[in-house]
Amino acid sequence: MQCATCTGPVNIAVIKYWGKRNEKLILPLNSSVSVTLHQNELRTKTTIAACPNFTNDQIWLNGVEEDINNSRLQAVISAVKRRARKRKSDGETNPRLNWKLHIVSENNFPTAAGLASSAAGYGCLVYTLAKFTHFKGELSDIARQGSGSACRSIYGGFVTWDKGTNEDGSDSKARQIAPHTHWPELSVLILVVSDQTKHTSSTAGMQTTVETSELLKQRLSGLQTKEDQMTDAIMNKDFKTFAEITMKESNQLHAVCLDTYPPISYMTDTSHQIIRLVHQYNNINEDVKVSYTFDAGPNACLFMLDSEIPRFFSLVKHFFLPENGHSTVQGLPITEQTL
Ligand code: 2P0
């Protein structure tokens, strides 16, 4: 029996991906920018085991067997094998490419609750497949075919997913714009409001948005400028600009979701309370010290410089945590996280 185990990180988008131009290849309507989180807290762990005697491919996610014939799973498994075979075209054979695989994947955080579990999951799966088959080369475009946002989890630090223009998706992949060491003071606090699976998957939600939202067209027309400003803010470690664009991006994503017909609402009252707390905190400080972003779920990702964490976290504890250290809302712990 041969095994490979890897861990994969979550990434949080600060310029959001929402809408595809090609559903099958998972090609986005816009480029996006993200921050990859450190793997100490939120991560997927995937093990692939295989031997000549296994008769079927099988996969277990968080201890439950899933359908291995899922088209996205099949797309990434066959793409990694195809690329690994190509590398061996000199006649050398790699027996592992013909073995059936047993794949076990676990998240140490709520799955499908708007915390980028599919990004970590597919990013990690592709990386582990590459390790198992001894393939070294481009993986981001393969991870994209599992879940769009997964292409960004292949890289650490600050990452852009270029939407690309080729019809076959060959230029739709992520690249690192700066390593995590570039801005070590930047931290993120994750407030887990709910660990419930989201009512509308990102895939279904963005499809309905593309079909019905007028606001999406307006959003897309201004995004390139925003992406450029965000990249400059990251390169210049300009927290105020980074934070303001991040908040406005989150607000616009959720406005577009509400403009979808029927509307999609991912945030809860608690999410809105967190937004109000951040704005009040910034107003009192007469500066932008903290920013929020929400994905397809109610959970908050708050960016701030690490010097701000103790003061802001004490407010979070005061408003959202009873003395036992657990959220008043759903009884879930709040996780402190540093990039
Ligand atoms: C993002 N999200 O940029 C945005 C912000 C959610 C809100 O990427 O259909 O799970 O698998 O490509 O990657 C979630 O979308 O969707 C997402 P598919 P995915 O992070």
C-alpha cells in the first residue's frame, strides 16, 4: 500500500468571484484576489492510499462516503493523471497511475458554511494527487475544475485568479502576487456565526445571479479598476485602501445576491451586527482599523493589523461571547487566526 497525505489551506477573497462564463470548465466572469490563511487553524487534510489490489476508486469526506463519479471529482482526478502521464511520455511507466484510489478528506472547520471549504478541499485533493503520482507542474487550472475558488488555494500569501480569455480555460488560473512574508502584520479574525450548511450553494447561487441580476452587469464593468487598486494596496501594504475595498466588495457581493431573483440572503442579523460593530469601531478611532468580508454564508472574516487584535477582540468578547467563551448565537467558539 502506498500513501500520500497533504494539508490544504482556506483562502478568503477580497475581490470576489461570483458568476461563470463557462459552467463546465468553471471559467469566471471576473478575476478575483484572495488571501490564503495559515493552515494552523482552518485546513483540509487529505490522504490518498492505493495498491494494485483495490478494485474501485472511493472517497470519504469527513467520514462519510461520497459519490466518486461526481463530475468535478472525475475531472480533477483524470486531469492530474493525464498530466502525470504526459510527463512520463519518454516510455517510463508509473504503475500508480493505473491503481484505484482510496481518498479520505477531512476539514477541521465547518463544511459548506461559507468558509471556503471547497477551495481548501479541491486545492488539497489536487495537490495530494500530484504528490501521489509524483507530478510536478501547474496545478491551479486543475484545481479550478473542482471548484473555482480552489485554484487560489494552491498558492500561499496574496493571490490573483486571472479570469483568462481562452475558451479552453488554459489561461484561467491563479498566481501569487506576494508571499505571506510580504505583510506579516496583516491578521484575520474568523467569527463563526453558524456552522450550518448554506441554504443555496455558491454554484447554484451564482448561476441564478448571472441569469437574473441587473446589478451584476454594473458590478462587472467596474471590477478591473477595483482589482488594480486592491493589488496596489497589497503591494504598498496600504491597510486603509485594502480594508475599504474589502468591505465594499463584500457589500456589493451581497447586494448582487439580493438583486438575484429569487433573492439570495447569506448573512444573518448577527452578521449585520458585526458589520455595525466594525464601522462603529472605525468611527471611534477616526481611522479604518478593521474590515469585514462575508462569503456565501453568515460567518465573518475580519482583517486587521495584529496590533489591533487585543483591543478589537475584547469588544467582540464583550458583545458576542458569554463568560464560557462561546458565541451566544449558536454556541460555537470564535476562532482567532493569524495569517
Ligand atoms: C470567492 N466565493 O471569491 C467567492 C466569494 C463565495 C463568495 O468562490 O461553483 O465554491 O465551485 O466554482 O468556488 C465560492 O465559489 O464555486 C466562492 P464553484 P466556489 O471566494
